[in-house]
Amino acid sequence: MMQEFLLYLVGGILIISAVFSLAAAIGILRLPDLYTRMHAASKAGTLGSGLALLAIAIFSLEGSVVLRAVAGFVFFLLTAPVASHLLARAAYVAGYRLDERTKINDMDDAS
């Protein structure tokens, strides 16, 4: 009974993970400029990957696999937002401008 519940739980988490990963992919394809595409990839992609690792940890229930999955999830949470921020800043300094529909540019003063 409990094993069956865990299988349904893992399946549900994987479906939610796939939805977030799909949202990240659609955001990369549909959004107008580099900065909004980065935002979609870093936020939804990180959550999709993290949920997949959570599903792996729940499915295996082995200490070493759970520890590696949690370490991978923490790694995603710490590196993806920082990396996307630094890449966006470097792109702005290099001359990639915002989409013309953007109303507020907080980086206008900084270079």
C-alpha cells in the first residue's frame, strides 16, 4: 500500500517537473528578448530540475541517492539564479538592449 502511494507521488512530482520544464522551454522560444528568456530558463528550469531530483530521491529511498539528489537540488538553487544574473549583467554591459516594450530599465544608470 505504501509503495503504491510512493509511486503515485513520484509520478505526480515528475508531471509537475515536466510542466515547469515545458514552461521554461516555451519561455525561451516565445519571450521577446535575452533578459526575459534568461528569467524563464533560470526560474522555471531550476524548479523543474529540482522537482525531478526530488522525485528520484523519493523513488530510491536509499541514503546515498537521497543525499546526492538533495545536494544536486541545493546546487541548482545556489548556482542557476546567480549565473543568470551575472550573464544578464554581462550582456547588458556588452550592449544587448532591452525590448522596446520594456517600460522600466533599472540598469540605465549602471554600466
